[in-house]
Amino acid sequence: MITAKAKTRMDPRKLNQAIRRANFRGLGHAAASIRLQARHSIRKSPRKSAPGSPPHTRQGRLRNAIKYALASDKQSVVIGPDVDVAGNSGKAHEFGGRFRREHYPKRPFMGPALDKSKDRLPAFWAGSVKGA
């Protein structure tokens, strides 16, 4: 019979730092994936898209306005159209509503982008904390 003994040491501070770094990296990859999916769903066309389908863009402004921002202190991410670039048109398209005295039917693009990406999201965190 063979017996073995092992001692391990864990530094909780290092472990927490590794988890925060890995989570920040995973959030960044997930946000980029969702942003890309949303951008691909918006097509350039002079005509309006059908209600319920992603909006069309004439000049590409709405598509180019989709950004993401990571908050490392809160371990969170915000993804969506930048109001400075596209105004509130993204909100009017996503949820339906008024923008520049015109009524927009609901043409969601961010929610469906998240739904299409959700199966790939766990892979961004898989194996992300090693040797902490």
C-alpha cells in the first residue's frame, strides 16, 4: 500500500484577483460577440424594414453607433447604440416609440442579438481561472 500526503496553500486575495481579471476578459469577449451579432442584423437599405425585424439603416449610423463599455469596478458591461452618435433612435427601434416626431414600430435588434449569442457565452469564461 502506498500513502501520500500533500499540503496546499491558497491565497484568497490572488484567487479573487484572478477571478476578477478572468471575468473582465470574459465580459469583454461576450460584449464584443453580442455587439457583432447586433451590427450584422442591421442591413443598409433605403427602405424601412418590416415591423418585428431588425431595422434598416440608410447611412450606417445606427449600425456604427452600437458600442460596449466595461465597468471593471462593478464587473458589468453595457451594450447598445451610443446616444451621442445615433440619438434615441436605437431606443425607438428596439422598443417602439417616437423619434423626431415620427412613430417607429418595434424593431428589436439588441434583444435578438443576445438571444442568438447566449449559447456561446459560457465558452468565454471556460477555463479562465488557472493556477491562481
